[in-house]
Amino acid sequence: MSEAINVYEVVRKLIGPIYPVGETHTDDKRFENLKEMTALIEDLVQDLFGLDAERASHQFSVKRAADYASDFVKNLVPDKEATDD
């Protein structure tokens, strides 16, 4: 897991801060950083969706990867109906 943390830190440093602070000039740059980060996340999630076609594979390692990616994506966003009061 430490390797993933290193990749995470590198990406954060490359993209820069995303949280607004209430100063227009700073927040404009951070908004651009936010757009860059969401574009990266979209690309990564699309890679995970690409594995979905492999869920029917008879090869254990291929099916395992596809199932893992599918479960991750399903749990990425909470079920809206379960969170509505």
C-alpha cells in the first residue's frame, strides 16, 4: 500500500491544491487543478470499466481482476436511495 500512497502524493504535487480558500486569484487556479484531477479520475475509472467485459472469463486471474474492479466502482459512490432521508 505504501507504493499507492507515493503515487497519490506525486499526483497531488503535480496537480496542486484543489480546495478553495475564498480568494479569487487562488481559487481560479485551484478550480483548474480540480478540473485536471477530475479528468484524471474519469480516465482511471474508465480503465476500471474496461475490465467489466472480462467478468465472464473462465480464467481465474482475469475474472478476479474484473470482479475486483467492478466491486470497487459499485462501492465508489453511495447508493442515493440508501442515503436519502
